[in-house]
Amino acid sequence: MKIILKNIFYCCFVFSVALSQDEKQKSSLQMFSERPKESTVAQPQGIALEDVIDPMSYTIGASDVLSVNIWISPPANFLLTVTPEGTLIIPTVGELHVADMLLVEAKKNIITAIKKKYISGEISATLITPRPIVVTISGAILNPGTFTARATDRVDKIIQQANQIQTVQQNDWQVKEEYRKIQDEQSTRNIVLKRKDGTRVRVDLPKFYATKEQEANPYLREGDVIIIPRKDKTKNVVGIYGEVNTPGRYEFVEGDSIHDLIEIAHGFTPRAIADSIEYSRFAENGKSLLTTILNGKEIFESKLNDAPLQPGDRIIVKPKIEMREDYIVEVKGEVRFPGKYPITKEKTTLSEIIKQAGGFTEFSSLKTAEIIRRSVQPEEIELERLLSARGNVSIEDSAYYVVETNLRIRKEVVTIDFNKLFHDDDKSQDVTLRTNDVINIPSIRNTIYVFGQVETPGNIPFIEGKDLNYYIQKVGGYTENAREADLRIIKSKTKQWLAPEETTVEEGDYIWIPKIPDRTFAYYATVMSQVASVLSVVVGIAVVVSNIK
């Protein structure tokens, strides 16, 4: 009996749970069905664009995606793709041909067709995703062939893609050399864009970058063929040099004028004497040169007195004389106000700058103070090294000269005695400063540093008049491996290595004691064999001489 009651209770419980779940499901379905219907309007996906698309210049083609919206209650939205046949299929309206139409014209036709069915309500048509297209590039290009682009891309983008070295070729020097050669020969102003209808457009990239003229770098369309011709780098060119923003040699195009060339060079710099530029042209035989002074400002701003160019023409834009440059020196170390100070070219002296810096502190070491000058500019360092390598000297001298030259290139020191100038008032030491000079006033170092083969290397207090042996004894004397004969004193200021008989120990100097080199038995055996060889030769010569006598 208990088992029966238990089973009945279990069945009732299961039925009640199922009923409860069914009610919940019905309730949720009812809530869902009662929600107001929402119309989702298509939003365009992010695409890299240089500017908003101009409906007056964009041409519709197959695979363009448009959003057509009918603003009624509830609003209707259709995300439509132009078919490969060039038509747009609008639900409840029909099929409409839109290919090869300007976007503004296609939108007008779409709205007109829809209004025939939906009389009331506003209608809009919007380009959502520009279509992908296929174009071909050939000629003087690294990777000729077929490329995929978008209808919003210009000619220069495909050229950049076709000029890229493939990942697998990036470490191939032959490919890089070929790329450099091809890129050097590529025309940038006589590029031919051939449309599928047979029309040809001349692409002029430097002009587009300077003026943003759309015709100089047009948008691509499906079926386009880009032809990159080679250019003559020496004959078919014109040049503009001096005070323009991008001076250089440019490929000549028939119809170029002086105004065009200044425009391609991005105009004059603020320092240009624009109202009197030099315009030069060779005679046809190439033996005489005619130079004319023109008002470049009038030509550039209003095209007054503009003139056509010929290959080989050159324009020189001279700079205004400007003496107000950033002449400056830096004072470092033990002065009261270290920092950078302006100077007058070829006029400001060392004493004047030290005075501006507040003078020396009580911790300054004038004995080791120096002026560091850099005469060689960083971009000229390699050329200076090559020029300095001239000469017919021994290997030892050449290696030493290379070290000294490298030091000179990086850090020229102006020979000056600060003590004579500031303590003895010797005006002959008051050097005239140059821009970017660095005046370094070190702190007093009342020590001598002894290192190498001594018992306890380290700093020893400097005492005026004490000789070399005093400092050696202070660090515990030499070790058994010390090579005393090759001891050197390294000068604090110049870092010159000098023998003890060539100098005296001064404040801040270093004393270096080298080590006797460890020699293996093989080394001594080699030396002995060489000595024996020499002796045998000497003995042989002596025997020959004796026999002759």
C-alpha cells in the first residue's frame, strides 16, 4: 500500500512540474509575440577611404552593395547587391539596370522605380560597400599581373602593391637589386590607364600628390589596365633646385609649364627669393645656356608670364640671406648655472660664457677642463674616414692613425689652458667659441687610480710632489706577474698613455701595470727552434767566410 501511494505522489509531482514548465514557456512565447517589431537598417562596414565617396563621380558596377530604405510604418529595409548582369533586384518592385551609372543617377532611378509602388513615404538609397574589382598592371613594374582592389582605390595603390617584394624574396639581394633598378626606371608622370571601353588616361602621380587633381590619379574600375613605361633619367627631365619644398629632377611631360614645375615641387619655402628665380635653357646644340630672371611669385600665384618647358630646362630658387641662426654652446659640470647659452657667431668668447654661467664652483678642476668641438657633421663621418685613409704608411702607423682619426671625428678638443686664462688673466687663451661647442668643467679628483698587477688596486689620495713609487707602495707594491718595464701613466684629461720618464704624476691620473703574458711550452719550443735556425744560418755563413779566407 505504501509503495502505491508513493508512486501516485511521484506522478502528481512530475505532472505539476511539467505543467509549470509549459505555462512558463507559453508565457515567454506570448511576451515575445507581443514585442513590437523592429526594422534593422543596414549599417556600412568600416572601409579605409581617403575621403567620403562623391556620388557625382562614383560609377556603379557589379557587386556594389546598396541599402534601400522605404520609410513607411513599419519601415522596410533591403540590403541589395548589384548582380553580375548589372541589375538591382528590388523586392516587390522589380529588376532595375544600374551598372555604369553614376551613383547619383542610380539613386535617382531607384527612388523613381520604388515610388511607382509606394506612393507615400520617403525613400532612400545608400552605397554600403564598394565593390571589389580586378585590374591588370604591366610594364616597368616588379610584379606585373592581375590584382584585386576596390572601386574606391586609385591607380597609385595598385602600383604600390605591384612594387612590393614578396615575403619569400625579402632576403634575396638579387631581387632587391632588381627592384631598385626597376623602381629607378619607372615613369611616375607618363603612366597609361587603359579603360575597358578603349579610352586612355595619363596618370601623373607627382602632380596628384602636389595638387590633388582627381584626373592625375583617377579611381579604378573593373577591367582597367595600368601600363608603366620606362623613363629617360637624363634626357627627358626638367629640374628645380634651391628653396622649394621638394627640389630635384622631375620627368618631363608634354605641356608642362614653369607654374606646373613649381607646383609639383610643392611651392616655395619661406626663405625663397620667389620674385627673381633663374630659368635656364640649353640651346638645341647643347653648347650654350640662356638664363632669364623671372618673377616666380607671380607665375605661381596667378600664372602671369607663365611659359612652357622643354626637356633639360632648370629653375634655381635662391635663398634669402639669413644670419639669425641658432648659434648655441653648452656648459657642463662645475659651474653655478650649467646649461645651454646663445652666442654670437665668431664673436662670443669662453670667458663671456663662463661669466654668464655664474663662474666656477669651489669643486671645479680647471686643470682638466676642456672645450669639445665637433667639426665633422654626422652625415660626413664615413667620407671623412675614407679621405683620412689616404697615404702610404706602415701597418702600425696606419692602425694608430685610424684610432686617432676616429677620436678626432667624434670629439675634437680645443687646446686651452683654463688656469692661465682664469687665474693668470692670459687673454691669449680666451678662445672664440663656435656653435655646438661643449665646455666641460670636471670636478676635482684628489686621487690617483692604480690598477693592474698590484696587490690592492684602487684610488690613492693625491699628494703634490709624490713620485710614481709612492703610489705603487700605497697599493701594496707589484705582484709577481707585474711587467714593470711596460708601466704606463694615463693622463686624466687627454687619456694619453705615457711612459714614466715622459711625464709626472698629476691629479686624476691613472697608473696601469700590465701582466707578464702566460706562455705555453709550445711557444718557448717555437722560439727556441727559430733561434736555432738563425744560429745555424749564422754558423753556415761563418764557415763560408772562413773557407773563402
